[in-house]
Amino acid sequence: MYRKVRLRLTLLFTLVTSILLAALLCVSFFLSARQQFSLQQSSFTSQSFTVVEAIREQNILTSQWLSDREEAAGFRIYLWDNDVELFHNHDHQNYIRQVYSYYLPALSNGRTLHALSSPADISVGCHGLLPEVLFYHKQMVKNSSILQIYFLQSLDPLYEHLRSSLLLYLVLLVGSECLLTLFCWYFTGKLLQPLLDTQESQNRFISVVSHELRTPLAVILSSASACEKAPRTEQKSFFQVIEREGTQMSAMLEQLLTLSRADSHGLHLQIEKTDLQTLLLETYESFQPLAAQTSHRLSIRLPESEIPLCDCDVFRIRQVCHILLHNAISYTPAGSGILLYIADGTYEKEIAIGVQDNGPGIPEEERDKIFDRFYRGERNSRLNRNNTDNNTQAWTAEKGHHGLGLAVAKEIAAAHRGTLTVSEAPGGGALFLFTLPVVFDGSYPDAGRLL
């Protein structure tokens, strides 16, 4: 499907561009031909007038003098003295018959040669866009004789040059179309690559979601099946398993829904003035029981001075804090310290919320990946297995974590026009810093409506 679309787009782009290029070359060639003809015509006119003036001043006209003028000017000169043809070149006699039989009748339209004396008759034999020859006639009285002078210049050399130019244009057109086809093939490949990446990402997403949902569904189905056969006294434990797995599935689906809304700019934010110190204190108190249960030392640090109210969605900011604290508790061993704090600063433009632990930290090569969907660090998974073997209950990296929490937090931060970064904490461990603008300015795109 991808190759077929790429091929069709390549053919379409090549065809349209080739038509435009061919039209441009045709117009360019025609204008060039007209310009060259105009220059040839101007040169012919100027040289004809020069020869006429030279004949007027010449007392004696010799064949050699006329032949020299012909060779210098590059055209033929025909003379009639009182209607008597004067031949000064051996091929004039044959060529003049062609003039009589073709060019001059075509010009005069029934008139005699003596009537052709206006400058309008300078180009003759007009077949197609350009004439075949240039022609000029002059009549004068010299030494009691009526002298008729005709100048003819063939345009065959010009047309031969134009034919060579046309061939060059065609070669350039064919070469350009070949290069254009290659460029269009490359360009459409680059153009379709994001779509291909999106399709592959969606396929991976569906595959991972299916895998993540398969396990809890299998547990629920097996528990439901066992519950039917189990005694009533044992059914409660199966119900608890079903409830636990169902709760995890519900949390995962809620995270997927949040990410889907963010992708479609449908993440709804209820912006209101919020006291972040109160919000963090409430979050700290709600996580105290979980921290005590897992033997973690959870602490909070708030600024001594008052900070301004922040424009944000209270529910979403609390959700980010919950994700960061839950990750810190899940991925650090028992006895580790976890600090929730507001970073010191001027608070004029932004406020930064930090979650710092002194656990194993996050390898530098994984820090850009942990915000990807369904990504779980191998190091954390390995440490989880090691601690499980040691019967340590503090690690729950695999349980309840689907690799979506940090992706959701990142999207919420972006929706608030803030940032979420991770770095190494002083003294070791991981430091997540969530930065929010103090004022959610209406000049931001999509401010005040569905994001």
C-alpha cells in the first residue's frame, strides 16, 4: 500500500511539474527565437541602408564591388537597370528565378516588382511563426537610369541554429524529467515517512495494548472460572483478585484515554487560580500512608515566602504529582528518601515542582525514552526481579505500571505550556522537574478551550 501510494504521488508530481517545465521551455524557446529574428532583421535593415547609400555615392558599379558587398553583408544583391537584369554573380541567374517564382509573388500579391518599395516589405515568405527570407527593395535614379535594387537574405542559418537550440532544449527537458522523477521519488518518500512511522507506531501501540490487556483479562477470566467451582469461603479471595485486576485495567484505560485526547487536542483543561503550596501539601498527606507501607521516607519542602497563585488545572496537576510520586515509590528500594518540593526562584514567570529520590537513578541513555509510551527501563525491571528474589516487597516496578504514567504527565505539562524533564539528583537518584507558567496567557494557542 505504501509503495503504491508513493508511486502514484511520484507520477502525479512528475507529470504536473513536467507539464509546467515543458510549457516554460516552450515559451522560453519561442521568445528566444523571436529575439534572434528581431536582431537578424535589424542587422539586415541596417546593412541594406548602408549598401544603398554606398551605391548612391558610387560612380561605377563593378561586379567585384557588388560581390564584396554581398560577402561582407551576408545577403544577395539584385540590380535592374531600366528593367534590365544586371548579373554580377554566376548563381544569380538561377536564384533569381526562385525569387520570381516564389518569394516575390508571395509578397506582391499580384503587384509588380517595381511596386515593392516600402519598409513593410522587409520580411517575406511568411510561413508559420517566422518568415523564410528577409527582403528589401529600393529604387533610385542614377546617371539618367532607373536603378532597382533588391536585397534578399536567407534565414536558413538562423533556423539551423534554432533547430540545434530546440534539440538542446529537448535534451534538457528529458534530463530534467529524469532527475525530477528521482527527486519526486525521494521527496514523496520523505513526505510519507511520518505517515509510515505513525502507522508503525499505531501497530506497535495496538500490539502492546493487546499484550498489556491480555494478562489482566486472563487473570480475571481464570479467577471467575475458579470462583464458580470454589467453596463460598474461598470465593472472596477470587473476587479480590478480579477487583484488583479490573482496577488496574481501568487505570490503564484512563491513561490511554488521556493520551488519546492529547493526541487529538481534546485534553480539557479547567484553568483556575491555584495555590500550589496547598495542592502539594494535600498530595504529600495522601501519599504518607503508602510511603509508610513501603518503608519510604517521604518529605516535603515549601518556600518560606508566599508564591503567586498559578493558572492551571488542579486535577491534572495533582495527577502529575501522583504519577511522579508513585513512580518514585515504585522504583526506589525500601528506606529511600523521596522529596516533594517547589524549587526556589523568583516566581515571576514560572513555578517548578520537583520530585527527587535517592534511588538507583535513570541511565543517561534512557532519559529521553522514559517519556515514550509503554517504555519501561530495563534496569528497573532487572532490579525489580533481583529484589523479588530477595523477598523484598518495596519494589513494584512491574506491578501496576504499564509505561504510560510519564507519557501522560508529559502531555499534561505540554498542555499547560510547561515542561517536564528528568536529570540526575544531587548525590544520586532521579530528579523530575515539572515547570508551569504562572499565568496561562490567553495569547497561547488554544487557551481557554479544549486543547
